[in-house]
Amino acid sequence: MSILAIDTAASRTSVVIIENGEAVFSESRDGAMSHGPALPELVQVAIKNREITEVLVGMGPGPYTGLRVGITFAQTFAWARNIPVRGFCSLDAIAAQVDESDFIVTIDARRKEVYWARYTDGVRVAGPAVDLPAVVAARRIKVVSDLFPDPKYFAEIADEFNEPIYLRRPDAVATADRK
């Protein structure tokens, strides 16, 4: 019995297979615009000769398109096999790697902004939110910004997230709302 875990919240597509609490497969592809082609390719290799019993998926925060690729893939994969799917906050998967008592995790939100959350003793105490990097830095707390969500923590932090974590209004505006 294996768990398939995926994350597409950052500019990296990550896929991991977890068996008995251990990652037995872990691969990723970099590229913010390549989640669509990378995800099925990685999953196809990952699930070969494995019985998947659950799917875990990063729910963000992240750009709309990247999140939709990962979440839709995870939900469809789980639905087709009649297995459960659970989500997790992608920033929590980064925070799990950090050995500090008080820090902020950020990932690129594009448009010169970052998604961020603050952690104290490993527990999220603020966020997720989106701001300019200068606004986050003004908090005068250690900022961790050079990491991606680590797939080995996905199973530990997965919860019953039912909704993607979108923090910005969409760029698209309905014709009727345009001025």
C-alpha cells in the first residue's frame, strides 16, 4: 500500500511515494510553467507496480494555475480509484525543514510579491498571506526563502484541507465589471 503525494504550489513539481512512513520514490521538475506536462510524467514513473491507497496534495498558497494543475490531478486520480485525497499547506512542508524557533517561510508569488507564513516552535502562528518582500522583512524575523516544499514531510502535515489557498484576486475581470 502506497501514498502518492504531489505539490505544485511553487515553481517545482514534486511527486513522492510513501510506504510505511518512508519515501520510496521522490522526484521533482523545476519550472513554474511546466506543472502540466511534468506531473503526469512523474506520476506515471512513480506509481509503476504500486497500489496507491491515498493521495496527498499541496493546497498552496500558490499561483492559481499551478495549484489547479496539482489539485485537479490529485482529485481526479483519487476519484478514478475511489481512494481518499487530503491536502496540506505547502508552506508547512517548507517549515518542517527549518530548525529555528521563530521564523517566516516565503515562496515566490510572482508580481514582485511573496507568499509567507510565520512559525514559532514549528507551529504556524500567522499566515498564510501575500505581501511585498520588504513588508515581510520589516517584521524583523528570520526569513527562509530558498527552499521548496519537501515531499518527505507531506504525510506528516496532511490534513483535511478542502479548499485551495488562493490569496489574491484573479487577474481576469468579467466583461461586465470592466470600466
